[in-house]
Amino acid sequence: MKLNLSYQPTLFDMEEQNYLDHARFNGRSGAFVDNMSLPVHRWYRYSAGFSADWVRWLVRERRGQTSSYTVLDPFCGVGTSLLACAAENTTCLGFESHPFVNRIANAKLHGIHSDLSCLRSLFQRFADCAANILPEKIENTSPLLRKCYHSDSLSLLIAMRNLFLAEFDAKTPESELLWLTLTSILRSCSGVGTAQWQYVLPNKSKAEVQEPFLAFSSKAMEILKDVEFTHRAGWSDNSRILLTDAREPQVETHGEVDLVVSSPPYPNNYDYADATRLEMTFWGEINGWGDLQNSVRKHLIRSCSQHAAAEKLVLEDLLSDSIVAPIHDELSSACRTLSEVRETKGGRKTYHTMAAAYFRDIGLVFKSLRSLCRAGAVVCFVIGDSAPYGVYLKVDDWLGKLAVAAGFKSYTFEKIRDRNTKWKNRKHRVPLKEGRLWIEG
């Protein structure tokens, strides 16, 4: 399989201000989908994210003519803020505690500074080797993988994986981009459906399924083209991503951050661990859904009932924590209502302890952020409210109060859009919203 890896001009060569038009994306700061047309960001689709263009605009507006400026993203996901800051030649620090997502982010951030000739040679060498490998037997492969792929595709993907692990897993920026290339094609080569938030749906089928070799070739050329673009555009390399917990980050930076921009998990029962179950299973990092708690969830903010249930959290212990004292009465009322409502539901989901743990966790994040930020720093969180079992959680107000209690001066909320307004076939009809929580201080 010979790859055509020569450079061809793309829309990215247009004057950058053409796609940094604030009016075009200001209302979509919470949308990751726009990133799929941007270099580097498009390498891996991660629904739990926000607009990279908006981050670039925000950094330009807030930084002004300041020569020394530091941005922090405490929930950096696949590196959206870090890459946006690299494009703006601005220092950025990211925290990401999801081990697999952290690896994706670091592969992108370090990969853009790869040696192009070395990267091109590595991709070509892998392609040449892959063209001659024999398909692997799949009888002992994970049941999830066998459900998600046609047998021919799965045997080739497993063979490509084994080839990488045996001969190419050097942990260099170039080899990590090769790992990311294989990771990025797993969804496009699967014949089953994927929900909007990346859950795998084995009982639903897709109309378009890519052949593994062709998918690899296409993604490799895309990555090479984008790396060449970032070299010509002069994206900086003065940012880093740490595998650490935003509630208690292990970092030496204190009092140096000028701007915090992030989108923390929403308390809407989305299981961030399950979003990468297919990829982690493919790479042998987990054997099944039951492994996600110890492998991933235990490192994350408690924002889903699966997490709260697995930890057997006690509501009274959570509500008695001094961190949630500023919102205790309102939070307690909502959680006790959820505790009562769950007894009437078949699933009896532990939303009551999930909600209490979520606000405690974010309160701890604000406490850590206050020590990391300079006086006068600004925090901007893209957030969404929630209504589990129809019980409304005042996320914007409660997070703002927790921030002030942590030492920040004030907060305001700027609504972006309405959510949960198309109620056909919905169980809960509570209007929700998404917006930006601005915290000064």
C-alpha cells in the first residue's frame, strides 16, 4: 500500500482571520463539531468539547498586547484549548485525568512538532508492513469488538494493532501519532452505530463503513498535511498537558495563570469513561464495561450515576462537607427530592448522590484554581444545567457561589442557547440552557 503523502493546498492556507470571525462562532462556543473542519482538531472526534475558534478569539481578546500570558484548561479533554493557544503562540497548561483521553491530547500536542520527514517515513514504513501482514484470528477477541466489526475488518485491524505493538510502539511523538492514526479509524471502520455522545450501539448499523487500509491511508495523509500546516503557520510548543486531577492537581504552577477556559463535565449522567470503551478495548486496556470504574471513572469528576453507585456514596457525608456549605440548603433540597423520586423509578439511579458529589468536586476544583490564578485572573467555564428525573439543578448559580466561596470575587452567567426543548419522546420536559460562566478575581 503506497501512500500519496505529498502536500496539497487546503482551505487552511486561507488568511486565518477568515475563520476567526467572532460573529460566526460566538453562539457556538460549546460546539465541538465545528472543530472537525480545523487542522489537528479534526484528527479525533470527541463530543465532550467546545469550539477551538472561540478559544482563539477569547485568548486574543483577553491577552491584548501582553507578552507574558498563561492559560489553563483544567478539563482539557483532547487538547482543544492547548492547540488553540499553540496557534496563538500563547502558553497553556492542561489537566486531563482520563488516561486514554490524556494520551490522545498529548499525541496531538507533541505530534504537531514532529519531524515531518521522519513522520512521513514512519507512516510509509508501517503501510508497507501492513500491506504484507496476515489477518489475525478473532475467536478469542472481545465480544464487543466482534459485535462492532465485520470479521474481515476486525482481523485486519487486530493485525495492524499487533504490528504496531510489536515494531512501532517507541513512545516518540511520531510513533504516538501512528498510534492516534489507528485509534482514529476505529469508528469509521465499524459497521455499527455510534450515538451522538460516542456510545457504541451494536444493534444499529451504519450505511458507510471504511476498509481499514484505506481508512489508515486517508487519516495518515490528513495528519501529515495538518502537521505541515502547523509548521508553516508557526504553532508554538510552549504548552503541556498533565495527567492529573483538577480537584487536587499535582503541579508546581501557583499564582501564574491569567485565564482559565474550560468546559467541565455537566451533571447530566454522561459516562465519560464509556465514551472510549471501544478504543480502550481494542488496545487491550480494558476487558469489558466492568473495568471502566477502576481504569477511568475513579479519576474523574462524579457526573454520572454509574460512578456514584459504584462508589456507594452516602448523601449525608457529601452534604456535610464544608465545600458545599455555600449552596447546602438548595443542594440538600434537590438531592433529597431525587432520593425520593428514585424510589418510584425502575432504574433507581443514584442521581441524589451523583449531584451532591458533583458540586463537591467542582467546589474542590475552584479551590485549587484560586491558588493557581493571579489576582485579577478570569475564569470562563462553558456549562450546562441539568434536571435528572425532572429535578432541576441550578448549575450556573451554584457553581458561581462555590467559586466566590473559594476566593474569587464575582460571577455572571451568559446564556448561549436553549437545550432540551425538543420534547418528542423525551421523559423529562424541563427547559435547560447552556452558556458561559464568567468568574472574576
